[in-house]
Amino acid sequence: MADYGHELQFGVFITPDAAQADAVVALARLADSVGLDLVSFQDHPYQARFLDTWTLLSVVAAQTVNVRVAPNVINLPLRPPAVLAKAVASLDVLSGGRVELGLGAGAFWDAVEAMGGPRRTPGEAVDALAEAIQIIRAQWDPSQRSVRFEGEHYRVAGAHPGPAPAHAIEIWLGAYKPRMLRLTGAQADGWLPSLGYIEPEDIAQANARIDDAAVTAGRDPTAIRRMLNLLGDGVEAERLAELNLRDGISTFILPAASDDDVRRFAQETAPAVRELVLDGVSRPIAGTAPSRPVVVESTPFAAHATPAPEARRSAEAPWDETTRPTLAASEDDGAAARRYTPDQQAAGRHLIDVHDHLRGELDRLREIIAQVARGETDAAAARQHITRMTIRQNNWTLGTFCETYCRVVTQHHTLEDRSVFPHLRRNDPKLQPVLDRLEEEHVTIADLLERADLLERVDQALVALVAPGGNGIAQVDATVDLLTDALLSHFSYEERELIEPLARHGFY
């Protein structure tokens, strides 16, 4: 059994057919609404009937709120790495950290050359890809004053890096041959092959090459996500669960051509795979005998809840905090002595990271309003800035953790199996009252935001500021104060109660 410690994820691979552009974007929006994790597109610029992949990714990112987007995979010979790095980082910023980068060494060399690209041998293509990864990562690091690189295939002579991505963008490689697999282990964040180009029985050997290369490079093999593009007839839940339990494949991407494909994958296949994997962990399926275990030292728990501010800003209250149940571990019950591996601690750390991002967005919102009050910017400019903020683009969602549950209970009952709370209930019944309360708060917040109540009140107040003689700054302050109190209180409570159980049980 190969367990690389990555959560199960499900996505789609949509053909970027220009003749059906509206349908392509509609499928991507559907994938977002039914709870899939990823929307991806192939990149063949020389294919006349295809939309440009990067333009399409930008449109899809603008019309979705939760799903991540990625090329699957980018045609590197026709995408100069320094320019590509800026495009990727820019879209990541604009989408609120929802972009990943699939890279390919190149193929179809006659077509590449016809568009002005280089013709490379297989060995040259791998060398060029290795150089490109170094350049891309350097361009994402604005702490450097300039990027200089002298390679066989690429040269960068003092380019200024930036912008910094909104999150740590993962680089996934479509790799099959030994050199590409070694490059994946040495430099990449994910391995993204496709069935049809690799047979299921060959995955274990490819994993071993990646693992060995990672260790040689001083990396933990678990740092590399294992992914798979599926065939249309290869999506049986039992088969995908076996690939996860036997080979550590944690991200499955379906070639989707219809609404039915997307809905079935999200609402039937994904929940079934999650359930089979949970069963298989406790009762391994045939053919999943343990392989080389990865021994990771455990350490004392290092993730700690962020306290809510002691002073409240608003006279209103969305709920009575004194009625909240609590089971949070304390030093009195030995929590300080408990030890967890880095992978176990990652779930709680991820929850805090998501909340930190949203806390930062609240700080930005408050500063914008303060600038209006001080006369340093006008209300029209403030409204324009607010509409670009990640927190608004995401409908003020509470991040993947909370948002997944809200979407499950309000839109798609069949997705409850992928929810965090049912998983925690199964594994820790004592959490029941805490989870019930968190659900109630999620519903309260979701109802507020679905009605656009708080957001519209901010907008209306800003309109009042623009109007002649308008003075809506008091209304703005009151609205933002209520929003800040509600979310900071909820974030803190959720972290305090769940980061330690998440270390024991994980998200799924």
C-alpha cells in the first residue's frame, strides 16, 4: 500500500473546443457548483479548433469561485518560462490562489516548429523543462532583486521577478520515461500521467523512480502529489479506490464532455471512492500489500488556534457565544504531550492558513474603509477595489473546509460523504455537540451571505458616500464591525475545537 498523505481530489479535463466555447465554460461552472476540486484544459496552440488555453483558464477563473484551474499540461516550447511564470502568478492573484501549473516537455514537433517554436530531441526537451522550472520558481520569488539564468535552452538576463503568487503554486509534470520521472521526483510538486499512455500495472514502478529521485535530491517523496488523467471508461469507483490504496493516486481527473459526466463524477463516483478508501484503509483490498513504508518522526503538536479579539466591535451579535459547547484539548488532559507527524498536523495547519488568508482580507477591507474616512481615497475607488477582493469573489466563503460542508447541506446531499464533519463524527462521537454547533454557525453565515445582506449594506453605504452630501461612513463602519466580529469569532472557535481532532482523523 502506497500512502503519500494527500487528500482525495477529483477534477475534470474539458476539451477547449472553440466551436462550443459557451458549453466549455458552462461545464467548468458546473464543476465548480457541484463541488469538484479542479478544472483543467489541454494546451495545443497549433490546434486551430482549440481555444487558447491560458485565455480560457482566465475566463473560467473569473466565472467560478472555488474550483482550482490548471493547464493539463502547458506546451512549454511555445510558452517562454519567464513570461509563463508571470501569467500564472497573475491569474493566481486574480483568482484568489486557485491556479496550479501542469507542465509538459513538448510533443508534436512539426506543429510546434510551424508556430515558430524550437524542435527538440527528447533529451533536449527534458533538459529545457528542468531549466524552465528553475526560471519559473525564481520569477515567483520577489525577494530576489533580479533573475539571471544561463542555460542551454533558456536565458534570463536580470528580469525583475513578480508578482508573487497568492499561494504556493504546485508544478505538476506529465511524465512517463525515466528521465522525466527523475525530474518529477527532484523538482516537481505533482506527477500527472494519463491512462492510455501508462498502464495501471506500471504505476508502481514509476512511483518508485520518483521516490528514489526525491530521496536523492534530499526531498520527502510524500511532497509529490500523485495524480491521474482517466479514460472515459475507466472511472469505476472500485478501480479508483484500488489505485489510491495500492499506488497512492490521490487526484483523479475525468475527461468530461457533458453535464451528466460532471454530475455523475462529483455526486456518485467521488463519494463512492471516498467511502471505499475509508473502508480499504482499515481492511486493505486484495493486491494492496504494504510497500516501502515512509517513516516520519512525530513531534509535539505545533498548530495553535488564533484567539478571537477580546473586544467586540459591534453591538449586534449573530449568535450567543456562551452557549457554544467545547471539547478542545488542553494541557490538563495531556494534549501537550501528544505527538503527530507533519502530515497529520498539516490538516489543522491548512485550516488555520485558510482562515489567516480570510482574516487578512478583512483587514484589507477595513483599511479601505478607513482610507475613505480619512479622505485618502474616494468611495468609487473603494468599491472597485472591494469587488476585486478574493473574499468577495469567493462569496465570503470560509475556505475549502467550511465551504464544502455548506455546499453539501444546501445543494448536494449526495456529497455529504466527502464532508469533513461526517468523517469526524464517525471517528470521534464525542465531537458531536461541537460539530452540531459549527454546522449551525455555518448555516447562519451562509444565510447572511447568500442574501448578500452584509455585502449589500457595505455597497449601499459606499453609494451614500458618493452621493452629493452623502455620509454613510457610520453605516459602513457598523456593517464591517459586525462582519469582522462574526467571522473572527467563528474562525477562532472552529480552530480551537478542530485542529487537534483533524490531526488524529484528517479531513476525510
